[in-house]
Amino acid sequence: MQIVLWFALPLAGVVLGWLIRWLYARFQLSSSEQRAERLKRDAVKDAEGLKKELILETKDELLRERNQQEKELRDQRIELQRFEKRLLQKEENLETKLAGVERQQNNFIERERVIGDREVELAQQETTWRQELERISSLTADEAKRQLISSLENEARHEAQTLVNKIEQEATVTADKRGREILVSTIQRMASEVNAEVTVASVDLPNDEMKGRIIGREGRNIRTMETLTGVDIIIDDTPEAVVVSCFDPVRKEIARRSLERLITDGRIHPTRIEEVVGKVTQDVSQTIYDEGEKVLFELGLHQMKPEGVRGIGRLQYRTSYGQNVLMHSKEVSILAGMLASELGADRDIAKRGGLLHDIGKGIESDGDSSHVELGVELVKRIGEDGRVINCVAAHHGDAPHSCIESVLVQIADALSASRPGARRETLDNYIKRLENLERIAEEFQGVDKAYAIQAGRELRIMVNHETVSDDGAKDIAKEIARQIEAQLRYPGRIKVTMIRETRIVEYAR
């Protein structure tokens, strides 16, 4: 019995434990199912809410898209209406113009018909009048033409003979006077040593082959150089050298430097020549300014505006009666300063007045103003003292002296100019004649540039091809020649060369 109980109790414990475990598992399963059901309900509820939100967002997006499309459609409809309106207006305008063209065409046809009828009528009348004239004069048309030509020829010969006789009589009366003028002018031209000294420059060449390159094919290089600089380039038998001749020292210097650069560079053609001449022109302009600053520093003068400095520097390339104007002005400034120191006057005013008294000679002007008037305008513009302005205005007696410094500048000017060998009147007259030649040409409308070359024996003129035709250029050349004959005195004859060039430039981009 005990043995049965011994085995029954453990078995009952095992059964009871399994039953408890099974009941606990059932409880856990039921709890898990409830939790799963609850999670399922929550998931379904969340999914429903998300679905509703997505539906609402989709509806809002669709509504926005629909509104945007409707707006675009309205804009397109409005644009199409405007375009249609413009097309209708253009069609109406075209119809109106077409109707006008048709009316004009009908008018032209009617006019042509009337003109044709009139021409036929005039031809008939001409034939009738010719027959009547031939009947009245008892001459045919050819015979009448021959008689008229013969009469006009006799009349022209008579008038020509009368004109020749008149010219011969005037030539007889003025022969002596004109002969003396020619002799005097010839004698002045023979005094060429001073002219050659300031109007001619020599450029050395590495070899004689360079002369051919300077001339270029058919002379295009030398022609371009002479046209751009306004100088006369003389290529003769002188070995390894060419001569640059021009009465304007600035042009001569630009041409000389340009030739030297081209020879050094080796590339000589019209485009390169234009480029080099442009750069050299800028360099010469800078050199002019540097020369002005140098003189001011040497004389101890300060506080001058750039325009005045450039005006002083330009005097380096100007001469008066063969005397360099910058050196003359510097000399006058020193002399006037010394005199002012001795007499107790204002030394700085005297020196500034002496330096600036001839500054007008470096100013290029198209008018008839003298260098005194131009100089006064410049010194006023740069804000100089009134006493300095009076020094410029009164140094030739054109204005009364208002201060002692002005008198001292006039005395110093006379001292500098009167020293032996300072001046040569021949050169000044020579340059003035060349300047007058250029001035006469530049007064004509359509003339761009004018250069007096060949020592004044040739006037080379470039005209604007857009405003002057070929026939117009011929007329201008003839009129310039007549003006030169009427206004100037000169030996021999002056050749007027008119150049009309069409230049077209396009760029490939």
C-alpha cells in the first residue's frame, strides 16, 4: 500500500503540474489573442484615419491642380484672344493697304496711258514743227545744226582770243612785280639748311633690302605710313637710310619712331603700321607730358594743372623763326626771374609768366586766333594768377601792362629772341605757308585730313567717302586749287592730291 502511495503521489503531482501548466498556457493564449485583437482593432482604426487623411490630401492636391490648370487655361484663352485680335487688326490693315495699292496701281496705269498719249501727241507736234521750220528756213535739220555749230565755234574763238589778249596785257603789267616776288621766294627757298635741320630726320636701316619692305607691294606700305602720319618718306640712293620730311615736328617724330619700331619688329604691312602708329602716338603724348614736368622741375615751379603741363611739353616740338619754343620759353623764364630778383619784383610770377608767355604756340586751333589769344585762354582755364595772364597777354604789346612782372617778361622775351643766331624768319614763313595750305583744305566740308608734304609742293587730302562722291572730290580739289591761288603766295606750283578710300571692316565671332 505504501508502495502504491509512493508511486501515486508523484504521478498525481505530475498530473497536477501539467494541468496547472495547461491552464496557464490557456490563460496566456487567451490573453495574447485579446491583445492581438486589440492591436488589430487599433491598426484598423489607424489605417482608417490615415486613409481619410490621404484622401483629404489627395482631394486638396487635386483641387489645387484643377485650380492651377483652370488659371493657365484662362491665361491661354486670354492670350489667344489677344493674338486673335491682333491678327484681325493686321488683316484689316493689310486689306486697307491692299485697297490703297490697288487704287495707286489703277492711278499709275491711268497716268501711263495719259503719258503715252501725250508722248505720241508731242512726237506728232515735233514732226509737224520740224517740217514747218524746214519749209520756212529752206534748210534741213542737219544743215541747220551745221550752221549753228559753225556760228558757236566762231563766237567761242573770238571770245577766247579776246581773253588771251586780256591775259597777255595783265601779264605785261604785272610781270616785273611777279618776277621780283618769284626771285625773293626762290632766294628764301635756297636757305634750306635751317629747314632741313628741323623738318628732316634720317632713319637707319639694317640693309638696303629693308627699303623694298618699307615701300611694300605696289607702294601700299609707304602710302599707308604717309597717310597715317602726314609726312613725306623719301627713299633714294642713300645706302641703308631713309629720310622722313615734315614741317610739323610732332608728325615727324611719330613717323620716325614708328619706322624704327617697324624695322626692329620686321613685320611691315598696313595693319601692323596702323597699330604701331597708334601706339607711338600715345608714347609721344606721354613724352610731351614728361617734357613739361621736367622743365617745371628744373625751374622750381609747382602746382600746375595737367593741361598746362601738356601745353608746355608740346612746345618741345614747335619752332619760331628756327628757334625751339620750349628752350626759348625756358630761357625767358630764367631771365625774367633774374630781373625780378634784381628789382625786387615777384620772382615766381615772373618765372611762370616767362615760361607760359608763348604756350599758345603749342595749341592746335582751326580758328584764326593768334598764339597770344590762345595762350591767354589756356592760362585762364588752368587757373593761373592774374599777373601771369597779363604776362601772356602783353608780351607782344597786344594788351597794356598791369604789373612789373609783365614788363620784365617782355624784356626777357626780346633778349632771348635778339641774341645772334637765335631765329630765322625764313623757317617761320615756310611753316606758316604749309599750315595755311592745310587750313584752306580743312575748311571744306567732307575733308577729314589734309597734309602738306614735299616741302609744300604737294597737298594731300583725304575726304570722307560717305559724304563725298568721286565727282564731288574732283570739284573739291578744283576749288581748293583756286583758293590756294587766290590766298597764298608760293614759288612754282602746288599739286593737290585728293584721296577717297572706302574701308569696310567686319569681325568674325
